[in-house]
Amino acid sequence: MGFKIAVVGATGNVGREMLNILSERGFPADEVVALASARSQGTEVSFGDKVLKVQNLENYDFSDTDLCLMSAGGEISKKWSPKIGAQDCVVIDNSSAWRYDAEVPLIVPEVNADAVEGFRKKNIIANPNCSTAQLVVALKPLHDVAKIKRVVVSTYQSVSGAGKEGMDELFTQTRAVFVADPVESKKFTKRIAFNVIPHIDSFMEDGYTKEEWKVLAETKKMLDPKIKVTCTAVRVPVFIGHSESVNIEFENEITADQARDILREAPGCLVVDKHENGGYVTPVECAGEDATYISRIREDATVENGLNMWVVSDNLRKGAALNAVQIAELLINRGLIKPRKLAA
């Protein structure tokens, strides 16, 4: 007997990817339901070799649904996740709405799987920010060995992180540049085609953006509150795949060779690090892949026990949809949830 699972926000980039990944990984579901707002009702979305008709979230009864993968934005999640959880359906939320709630586990299965045990307080589990997810996958195995003191990260984030509108804007602006049409910016604050924008999410009082703050707060919550983290988040004209330049300072000695060996054995990590032309990974190669790719591992001689590395991952997969499905698999594998049909 399999599970009944609902995907909220099924017409968006991440929602569609969730459906793809559930199918790809042979998730033990007897029934998968696609949900979205009233305006998307009746839209068709793919689930493996099947086609699902999108249903209206407002009219859906979660009382016989085991799991809800939520990717409809923070406001929708704030309104609906507690209601869904109260019907004993476990919500795995992809927005920032619940990440900083002390009663909601924030989970990357390769990093802090044991923290999932506390999910029953609200029946909500949070997915981290896409940039943080790949970062902590790479940091955790190194932290276990040499203890990280400080991390300086600069992100190079693809436009898919801003949804379908972001991808459409890069496409239309690029075409406009080539045919000498006017370039219009609607989704982004400046032109994104053939440009980079050092601004993601809203500005805070201290001059950092909310995206940069998320990386800091989430890394501390999942990995270690004592780690010092600073971040500069940049939007780049890439369709899929976030990249990060990461500088790490450790308490204990660690060499680049040791780091490579550790990361090669670490879950979710794939090291591609040859000192030659093309001996590293770029977003083009990681699109559609599940791994967090790590390249350019080298020692930083300007600090004691310092390393630099380059981290790349598909932000729609490990940064969002894949991580959510992995959390669902974690709940099942640990026997923390059972199909309601079976219980009945």
C-alpha cells in the first residue's frame, strides 16, 4: 500500500520538477495530486508517462493525504501549511515561511537527517534556500573533520531561482539585444541579459539582502550556530544552476588533498577537480543532475587553515524539488510516517 501525496504549486518551475523527481525515483505513491490556485485549475501537468489535471487548492480536502510538497510561495504556505498539518498531513515546504521557526525542522538529509524527528510539533518540515542547500552539502563533511570557523561565500545564481518569469525575462532580453529591440526589465531590478546583478531579494537595514541573510541563518541552524558566515548574492544570466565561490577558515589543519578525499566519499557530493582546461564543473553540466559538484579546491595561504572551492548544483533539483522528495523518503525510510490507508 503506497502513499497519497499532493504537490501544491504544481504549475510552477519547482512544482513541475517535484512531479518529475517523484516519478524518476519511483516514489512509493499510490496517488499523486497536482494542486494550484483557482486560475490554474484544469491545467495539465506531466507525471512520468501520465498527465495530471490540476485541482484547486481552495477546495481540496487533505484528510486522506499523507504528504504535501508545498511550492507556492511564503504567503500561501503561511496560510495553508498549518491547516494542512492540522489534518495530519505532513507538509514539506519550499518557501522561507517556516525555516526560522524553532518548532519546524530545517532539513538537508545529507547534513542533519536526525533533526527531522521533531516534525510532529506542527507537521511541517522546511526546505532550505536553494543556495544554502548546496553549500551545506559541501561544508558538512569538512566541518565534521576540521571544524569550520568562518565561511565567506559569493553566489552566482541562475534566473530560474526567480521562477518562470525570471527565465522568460532572460530569454526575451537576450533576443532583444540581438535584434536591437528595446530591452525591458520587469522581474529584475536591472537588465539581466549579458549582465550580473548584485541584488537578490529585498534590502535589509544593515545593507545585506534577505537572500544573503538566509544563507547565514540557515547554515547556522542546520550546521552549527557558532560558524561565522558572510555572503554576497549575485544574479547571473544563466537559466539553471547556482554556483558559489566559497572561502572557508577551519579551526584545525586541513589540506586541499584531504578535502578532496573527504568530499569524494561524502553523500551528495561529486568532486571534479583537475588542474587543466575544463577540469571543473559549470552550471551547464549540472542542469538536470542531482549531485552537488565541487571543483577548484585549493589552499588559501592568506589565513591559517583556509580553503577555497567552487560549488555548483541544479537549483531546481537539490536546491528545491529533489531535497523535498529526499525529506519525504527520509520520513518513510525511518518509519516516521505510514500510509493512512494502511492505518485504516
